Amino acid sequence: MDPIISSSKKRSWFLRSFFLGVILATFLAPGHAEAAKQGGRQDWKRLGEKHASLHRHIKDNIKPNWTYQLDLTDGRQYAYVLHMLELAGENPEKSPELYRRLKTANAKGGKAQRGKAPMLDVAATTSNAGALVPLNLLQSFYRVPGTNTYSASALSSYPNGSQYTKIAINLTYQKAGSQVIFASKAANTTQFAQGENFWVDVSGGLPADAQSKNVTANMLVLASPGDGSCSNTGGMCAFVEQRQLVSLPVNGCMQKPIYKQNQGNNPPLCTNNLPNVGTENLVMCYYRGTGNSGDCDYWSSTPHPPQYAFPIKGTATFMSSVNSVQSLTVTLQRTQGGGGCMLCASQSPGQCPNNSGNINPNSVTISGNTLSWDWSNAGFPNTSDCVIQAGGDYTWFDMEMFVEMSTGEFTSVQFASEHTGMLNAPQFPMPQVEIMDGCLAKGTQITLRDGTEAPIEDFKGGNTEYVRSGRDGKSRGVLGNTRGTERIPIVYIEDKAGRRLLLTEGHPVVTAKGVIVAKDLKVGDEVITASGPSALVRVGREQYDGEVRNLKLDGSDSEALDGETTMFANGILVGDAQMQKQMKRAALKKRSDRTAAEMMRDIPAEWHDDYMNHMQPRRQ
């Protein structure tokens, strides 16, 4: 988008206030923000030799299907980034802080600017397998069946977000030797003070005179993560990935994981062909055994195990024979908080991230046109709680294999959850993974429908037990009981009547001002009790090594979001597992829907000019 105001530091306070008003009144009108979010120049041209040589340099120094971090001290890599930004409609006047940081990173190389190669992105410096890692990658690239149209999605996701993220993605093909020709579509989008799960999608038709094996998806991600992990590169990291596809698999089946395996003798199923994929989740529970795991597909009897059992088994069939599997990755991506964890195997040493878990590539067998894999006893590293998200948050599953065909060409197999933020569907859809954990300390007394009380751990679920829900005498059935532990200090509250409650920081509590999560409570807030509002006299934190529990009550998602799926815990009205999940989703949506004024408060001051300029409506 073209800027309509200068980024000069001399801009007056009046002009800044005026344009902020324009932003609020005009840019945030219904429909306008989304149109701008999916911005980017849509028509592309043949590159001249100067710029084509930059693209060749990148192509010649990276392997397809792996993400590389650019070394911005290298003159050609730096020039490539500037050219990609130019193609995306960027310039130093529109994004002064972005270009300042890039220039600072480039200057770290000194005057010599010696030639360097892009570095394989190893995601993190730790060797701690299972640690959370940022994800910057091409999430999908495929040819739309029966058409000449290609689609691709690029993802950037940082644990706890970033100050600034820009993704530029385009589809190219080659013609007349090594000249690079851009296809008909490209896209770029910028985020400020978000960067947890950020997608950009693009699709375009291939010209009739192009050969499909020359089609390439090209991604550039520029990020300034809030954790300072790019501080040694001028506060800005640059990542690239390229991918080529020719023959996609014609059939695929994931037999494990399957639904309700613990319920007994299920025959092998094709998970991605189940009719409820996309609407039902794959439920995994911590600290559960065979006696209380009826609501779980898989469970563990250990709280927060360092290796979580996650069986993976399936097949994929191609039109032609398969020569080898070059690499494969299995990623669990967090839907909230950003980042993820990875299992990886590769035929090339050094291709897998330092802190990824290992899987045995020899477990993949080739028989003519068909690939088969079986990690039925696989353990997924979980040392940083990648898999666990208390309160029923979702985790996205993604498995990709990069395959060399007998023709010498390369393609991929992808089984992935249908990400709500990604427009392009995966080849073979998978359910989302839902993790259930506890929230209220063991021993917490829950008020039953008849007014008596029982400890939370005694509830069995199955909609045969009923708890009092709210002061109006309503009751709700108990569907399930989660069980877990809490590593971070737990919240304790006490009201003026001496009612004391221990609960995890994200658990919802009903107050006179509405529903508030435990970590946001403060002394003086009035919680709701059976006898009316009661002010809190103590709020704090303490380490808690015991069990935490949570009930899932009968009620719809809308009822949970409206604060109606409640129960009395030690006499204080709190929400259930559904309400906690819905509140987290609402908070995430509220964060993504921040007004310009709210964004300006959240964005570091040095990024204000870039943000203001990106928010301007297009010139008419």
C-alpha cells in the first residue's frame, strides 16, 4: 500500500492525532482492515538480469523444503531482501524502522562484505529436545486438483509473539534458461505486536507455456521477536524457503492416531477420512489412567511427561514410483502463545533443528508407488510443555515428508490439522489435538445440586452427577473431570468471609464486574458466592505440588462464552473447563481485533511510524 503521509520525525503532534482519527474512523470500517491485511502486489513481471541473479544466488545456496536464515552481512543476501521488499511495495519512507534495522544488520559485516551462504534455520540454540521453537516455514504448497492453479501458505509463529513480522510469498516459474519469471500472483502482509500464528496465502494460475516442474513457491519472513533472539542481527532476522512440487500423492491414510483408541477394539481407521475431522478434536489427557480416561483418545498416567506417547501410522500412494524419502518432520504447533515442537529425521546431517526430537527414517518403507510409516510407540519430546496447554487449548498437528520420485523430481506428503488461520487446506486433513489438564487444587469442595459438597476429585463424569450452577438454583451435569499438575506458582484468593481457593492463573472466576481470570484478580474485587458478592482480602501466588482438577459441565460453547457454565468451588462461583477455553479464545480474538489506539500502546515507540504508515488507506 502507498503511504499518504511522510514518516519524518518532524511530523507534528496535530498531524499524528488527525491521522489516528482517520485510522479509527475510516481504516477500521467493516471490511477495510481485512482487505488491507491480504494486501500485496498482484501483477508480476519478468526480472532483469541484475535482480534475477540475486534470486539465482539464493536458489543455488539453499536446498528446497528447508528454511534458511539469511546472513544480512552478505551483500547479495541483503540486496535480495531489499528487492523482495521493493516487489512487495515497501520503501524506507513507508517503513523507516524496518530499513534501519536491516541496514544495521548489514553494517555488522564491515566494508569487505565477504561472500557468505545462507544458514540452515535450526530454530534455537539449545540442545534441549522438545523445547519450544519459532516456526518460519512454507506451511503448504500444492497444485489444485484438476486445474493449472497453484496455492501456497507461509507461516511465522514465535513463542509469545514478535514486535514486527512481515511475510512475502510468491509463485515463480522459469523460462528461457535461468531467467526468473514471476507468476500471476503474490502476496505480502505485515503484523505489529502479534506474530504468534501469522499466515499469508497466495494462489495463481500457471501460464500455458510454462512447465509445471519449474513452479516454485518462494517465502521471505522478516521478524523482530519480542524475546530478543534476533538482537545479534540488528534486531531483525530474515528467513527464506523455496519449494517445488510436481506429482502429489493421489491417496493418503493416517491410521494412527485414531479416535477413542482407549475404548477398546477399534479396527485400524483412516483418521483423515473420518467424517467428523474438522469439527471434532483428538483429545489427549495428562495424569489419567484407565479408570478415569473415558473422555480421552490417549492419556498418560504421568503428569507432564518428558515424552508423550503419540502414535503415528499411515500410508501415501503416488502416480509413479518413489525413489527415497529425503526428510520428514512432525510438528505440534500451539494455537495460543506461538511456536511449537518438532520431531525430525533427515538423510542429510545437520538438516534437523538442534532441539528437535528424533524419529527413525528407516521406519518409512517404500513399495513401488506407496510409502508406509509406523511410529506406534513414538514419544514426542515435551520438556517445555509444547504439548500441554491447560484448559483444553488446541494444538495443530502437521506431518510432512519430502520425497524423491524415480523421475528425479521432488514432491511432498502432508497430513495437517485444518488451521483456522490458513486459507489453503492441507493435502490430507487431520483433527486438532486438544489437551485436557486441571485447574483447581485437589480437595476443593464443589457444591452439588442439593446443596451438599463433595471434593472435586470424586466426580466421575458421564452426566450422572449435577452441580449447582449460579445463584438462581440452576444445575448442570458433569461431563468429565480433568487431572494434572501445575509447574508455575498457583493463584490463591481469600474473601472477607474466609473462603479460600487455590486455582491456576487462567481459571475464570465470576465477580460483580464480570468473569475475570485468576491472574487478573486483585484485593477489593468482589467475587460471587451463594450469599452474594464478597470482597477479596488476599490475592497472591504460591508453589503448589499437588494435583489440580477441573470439571467439564453440560453446556454449549456459547453458554460457556457467556459465563453460564459455572460451579461453586469452596463457596466461590467459578467457571468450568469449557468456559476457560472459550475465554482464552475470546482474549485471542480481542487481541487480534485491537483498535489503532490500542495497538499504538502495545507497539514499541520505534515502530510507531512504520505502523502508522501501514495503516493508511490506499490512494484513490
